[in-house]
Amino acid sequence: MTSCQVIYSQFGLAIYQNDHHARRRFVEWAQNEIAVVPDFHKRILFSDEAHFWLNGYVNKQNCRIWSEANPQVYVETPLHPEKLTVWCALWAGGIIGPYFFKNDEGHNGTVNGDRYRAMITNFFIPEWNNHDVQELWFQQDVATCHTARATIDLLKDTFGDRLISRFGPVNWPPRSCDLTPLDYFLWGYVKSLVYADKPQTLDHLKDNIRRVIADIRPQMLEKVIEIWTSRLDYIRASRGSPMPEIIFKM
């Protein structure tokens, strides 16, 4: 009998009452697609950004904390604003990224509409084309820089109706980070490893992020995406309620 690693993931997710209907509607749509195309969940590119603070600060509201024991989370206030804003897209076949956002002066920066569209045009689409994968769907959350009209038009030019987003052909429900593999897996997993050698510079932290993401095994991604279908089952059965604390077996 092979042993498996038990991973605990602690959630601090809050949902508004009006969100339940949007979440149920999305889950029903996704499960209907899977009923027609059984590997549909493997054809979705999930995308997201995250902040990586140089001092190791983790915001537990938008990052799952991963450990081999049930985590007791202590949140510390950052002592300085040195951080990286990182974007990735993840699907069953791999990870595109990381991409590190920079401002107009070339320094590490946060995301706005212009920078997000520049990333889509200059990084994401060329990288996606290099994978020689057709008919993938693209998912993004409801951040304003994602849902500006110019951004939606740009993504439609590439994906057509295969776009899951607010103001897109398929609506992504707000406050649903429990349905994105980057939030329930990737960011917490990466943050559990990149600070092990206590990086002292942003370049060192960048190198660690690249290395950890590159080392993620294909079998782990396949498991993470299979977990997504069980999350659909839970949310449908609970009529849109958020996921409770979950134990993963990887």
C-alpha cells in the first residue's frame, strides 16, 4: 500500500448571501459540461495573481496555508512594502508562469489594466501558443483590471466564447477562491517552500518562486484538478456555501 502525504488547508473565506446563486449557477454549468465532455475540467486554464512579501508575510484571507500538521496561523504585519506581484495560469497539463509585474520604470509593481493587458499580449498568449494546446478555456476572477472592457475584448480575440469571467460569456462567481486551484493549492504550496532559505533580496525570492513552480510534478497538477470536481459536488450539495477546511491527500 502506497503512503500519501496529508495536507491541511485552512480557509478564511467569507461569502455574501447573494453570491450563493451565482456559485450554484456556475457549478451547474460546469457539471453539465463535464457530463458531455468528461475531461472538460482538464481543459480550463485557471489564472490568478498573488503577492509575495520579502519578509514572508502571508495574507490568510487569499492564500491557503499548507503544512503537514493542522496549521495554527499567526498573521504578522509587514514591516516594509517590498513584495512581488506574481501571475500564473494552471491547468491539468502544466503551469504558465510565473510572470512578475513591473511598473513603467521597470521596477516591481502591482497590477492595473494596462499592465495586465500587456502581460496577456506579450507573455501569456505567446507562452500559451508554445504549448500547442487547442480548445482550452480561460478563467479569471472579478478583479477590476481583469474585467475592463478592453481586457475582455482582448481575451475574446484569443478564446472566443471559451472565457470564464465577469462580463464574459460564462460568468465567474465572486468570492470563489475555493474554486480556483491557484488559491486552494498553488499559492499556499509555493509560499510554504520559497522562504525556507530566508531570501534577503527580491531577486533571490524570484529565483525561489521560479524553482518551486518548475519542480511541481505533473501528477500533482492532475490530482489538484481532479479535486476541483469534488469541490463542484460540495458546493452544489451545500447550495453555494463555501468550502470548509479541507484535507488533501497528494
